[in-house]
Amino acid sequence: MGIGTYLVLASVLFGFGAAGFLARRNMLIQLMSIELMLNSVNVLLLAFNRVNPSNHDGQVFAFFVIAVAAAEAALGLAILIAYYRIKKTLDTDDATLLKY
Amino acid sequence: MTGPGITLFVVTATFAIIGALITISARRPLRAAMGLLVNIVSLAGMFLTLNAHLLAALQILVYAGAIVVLFVFVIMLLGPSAEVAPAEGRLASRTLSIASTIIVVLAVSSSVAYFNPPWEAVPDGFGTVEGLGMAIYRQALVPFEVISITLLIAIIGAIAVARSRTE
């Protein structure tokens, strides 16, 4: 078993996140799907860093991905609350304020 | 890779996939958040097999401790209306999106599955607090400061967006 197994697992998890983001309409679950995708990219970065362990570049990148994911979750949930105040629902099919 | 590493990898990979499936298929958002929690904790265990000890701890602290708790707070704030009725219609676009995702994942997985470089010996301090901390402060000091300003702006922006009166 080599690093390829980690890469396959990361791409499968990314696929779950992408499918959840595209197919679900609940805004909360779409935000969680974004977190799934960011997490799978972290697995990829760490696996490639383990291939070449003479430096820490991949782990430094994963560290920054975690920090940006925290900022993204805070802002996304703030936007979700503002959206809920206007529409009284989390259904993204009703998000038509900028459409017409 | 040694035997215990393979065992830990198989267990954590199974739980990560189960958690991801719960997250994207659960009807209730609280169950989806619990699936996300399972996924995150098992990925933190998997980081241990890749010699990323500090990042495993950070994954638990930041994702499980902050982000999932934030999701749960928002679900509690919204109450029953956090749930959205199941989709009616739009079957073609949903099927198409899932099918295209599966095709892309199969293409990527089949092209990377046999990438098997030999496992190199890990140098002392790889992925520990000292090793990764020194790497961050030597190579990425400016991005580290920029990320602190980014988090500060995100906090201010979240307050400004969530407080705005819109009715």
C-alpha cells in the first residue's frame, strides 16, 4: 500500500463534498460540503509532504488551509443568518434576490 | 509503512467515508453536523499515519472544536426551520451533477491510484510542534501574519453581516 491509496481516498472525499454541494439545497449542508472538500485537500497535501519529508511545505500549506477554512465558515454562517432573516428559509432555490 | 499504520489507515478511512456520506445525505442538519464531526475526527487520526502530529491536534481543535460547534450553534439558533423540505423536480440537473462528479472522481482516482514512490525514512522532528513551528516561522512568517489579519477581518465582517437589519 502506497501513497496512491491516500490520493484515491482524498479524491473520493472531494467527490462526496462536490456532489453534496451540487445536489443538496439546504444552505447549511452545502457549507458542510465545502468543509468536506477543504478537508480532503488537506489529506492530499499531507500525503505528498510524506513522499518528500525533507521539508515541511505541504504541512505549512495545510496549516493555512485550516486557518482559511475557519474564516470561511464564520463568514458563510453569517451570510446564512442574514439570508434567513430575509427569506425565512434556508432553501437555496429561493435565493433569487440578485436574479431578476 | 508498518502494520499498525495500515490498520489505522483502514479504520480511519472507513469512518471518514461513512461520516462524509452521512453529511451529504442526512435530512436533518444536526445529523449532518455529527457526520462532519465523525469525518473530521477520523481524518485527524489519519494525519497521524502521515507523521503530521501537530496538524492532527490542530484539526481536532479548529475543525471539531470551533467549526462544528459553530454549525451546531447556528442549527440551534434556527430551530426546526433549519430543515429544508426534500427537493421536488429538478431530477435531471441533480442526476447530471452527481453523475459528472462520479465520472471526474473515477478519472482522477484511476490516474493516481498507482503512484507508489517508496516510503522514505522520516527525519527527526518531522511534523512535530517544533519541526512544523520552525518551518512556519522560517519560510512563511509573512503569510502567517497575513492570516492573522485575515481572521480578524473575517470576525469583523461576520459581525457586520450577521447584525445588519434588513426588514
